[in-house]
Amino acid sequence: MNWESSQLGKQIDAWIYEDLGRGDLTEPAVINKNVKAHWIAKQDGIFCGSELMRRIFEKIDNKIKYNLFVNDGVSFKKNQILMEIYGPSTSLLASERISLNIVMHLSGIATYTNELNKNLEGTEIKLADTRKTTPGLRILEKYAFKCGGGVNHRTGLYDAAMIKENHIAWSNNLEDAVKQIRDNSPFITHIIIEAESITQAKEAISAGADSILLDEIEPNLLSQHIDELRDLSLRTNQNSRKRLIIEVSGINPNEIKKYLIKGIDYISTSAATTKSNWIDLSMRYIK
């Protein structure tokens, strides 16, 4: 995660302008003096967003100081004091909503990811994310996913090629689609092919996939055919491709334990970003 990127700096500027605009209209009601406050957790969770929080404080007022008692990726309990913050009262109020919002959102993703990841303990299967993220927040939401114990899938269309149903429908055939990608991409390009049946999975392997993504296939079928798919991969183009990566997706998060099948490398899910709730945190003044 590149916290120094100019793009991230501009994004934080936009967040601040969105909330403050031309200035806080309640500011005249507040005596501008140095004050203290703390952040308190209203529920259990996994913390995420410390670096963003710091940068928000710096941009609003470098006189804001704080002591953070929990790091990214670390769990906390309801009613736990997460941070003490000091500085001009108007600055603390100006930074409150922006910093809390992003930390609550990212902590929600980290917490949900952590809960899902507990299902994989004792296995060699890893939990991966997807491209179903909030526009403009992808890098941050993927960072939160990692803080929760998951691993990141491709970031965008540019860092791995995934051939899906629409690609196949709008190409000549699967083998030609793979060939066109190989011919027009760097040799290190990783090609993933999505399959919605065991037959399609075999076709994907024969076409030269580096990874196959088995989408919405029942666990009993996966159990029956994983070894067969592995064997086919070893027999097909064995001199030109490394070990086949097998990923499953389209799983109801509540049924993830049904897919803990030996031979599966990754379970990918969008649930951490599409189904997670914000973790409720609050800033309260200290007398």
C-alpha cells in the first residue's frame, strides 16, 4: 500500500472538502482552545485505517496530536478506548466525521474478513477478495481485506487476465482467446479462466489456463473432480505452465465450510465489501 501516492493525497483532500466545504458553520459556537477526546468502540472488531486517519489530521491541522492504542489488523472489544486525541477544539470537530467514517468502513471490512477467515483455519486454503469494491476506494478496501487476514486477488483488469462468460461468448473460442492474450501480453501474464461446470473447467485447462475459477459449483462435484482436474493439468502443456491454481467462488458466506476441500487453493468472495457493516466507533470529549 503506497501511502505516499499523490492520488491518495488528492482523494483525502476531496473527502475534506466534501465535508467542510467553505467552512464549519457551527465553529463560532465553540471556544477555540486545546481540548482532549478519545475514540471508543461501541462493538468488537478489527481495527483498520490508522494511516488514513493520521493524514486526515495532518491536512486539517498539524497541531492535532494523538496516541493510538491499537494497530491495523488488531482486534478490540466493545467499550475499549482506541485512541486519545489532543488539539484545537475546532480542528478536532472538523476532523471527527471524516476520520471516523473511513476507519469505521475499513474496520467493518477487516472484521467481516476475519470472521470468514476463521472458517479456513487448519486448511491450506486462502481467502481472496474480488473487484467488487466501491469505486475510488478499491485499494483501501483491499488493504482492509488484508488487515482481516485475507489475500488480495487482482487489483484491476491490468494485472491479470480473467476470461469470463462474456469474454468467451464474444470471442472465436476459448483456445483462440488464450492465444490472443498470450500473443498480445507480456510473457509473465497470468491467465485465469472462469468455469461454471466441470466440463468447462477441463476445457479451460486444455486451453492453457494458469488458474481456473470454479464458479457456483456444488461442493460434492468439486470433491469428486478436483484430483481429476489436477491430473489433467499435469498432462496438458506440462512444459509451459506451472502448477495449476484452483479457485472457487460464488459461495454463500454461510456455507463456506462446505468448500474446505483438499486441492482448492483459494476461495474468493466479495462479501467482505458488499455485505459487511461499519464498525460503530465514537469520539467523546474528555473533561
